[in-house]
Amino acid sequence: MTTYADLQPGKFYLLKDDGNSDIEMISVLALTDKCILLRSFGQEEIDFWKLRKDIIHEVIEEMDFDSAAAILSLYDEEEELEDEDDDWEEEDED
């Protein structure tokens, strides 16, 4: 049984919070005696708190910074393409 207390700062994780949740990439931002502050990466970065004793349904993979950065760069590329599309639309309106 894995809990949030098992997660380490400086690592990235692909996990499922419960059996019905989507897979998400998270990292540990801060720890207190009883809680853990996490960041979820995806279309938006979202910070949230969990109790350290809360159970994680499944830790699918632990990743180092370089592996996570390679995945997160895909979102950066998508954002750049959207920005270019917005610029193109603005030029059309002029």
C-alpha cells in the first residue's frame, strides 16, 4: 500500500490517485509533518494538498527531472503553436 508519504521531493511520478482517475504527472513541492503539497502537470499546472497518510491507488512510474522535462516540453510546443495560431488570426483581422 503506497501513500503520499512515500513520494520524494525532486522526483516526478506518473500515478493514479484512485481506480477511476486519469493518469497524472505530479511532483512534490513541500512537506509538513502531516501533509504534502503537490503539483499536477498537464494542460494546466495545479497545486494541491494531500494528507501524507492518504493512499495512492497506483504509482505507475517514477521519473527524474530530465525525463519529466522531455514530456513537459511537449506542452510548451503545443502552447507555442497555439500562440502562432492566435498571431495568425490577429493578422487576418487587420
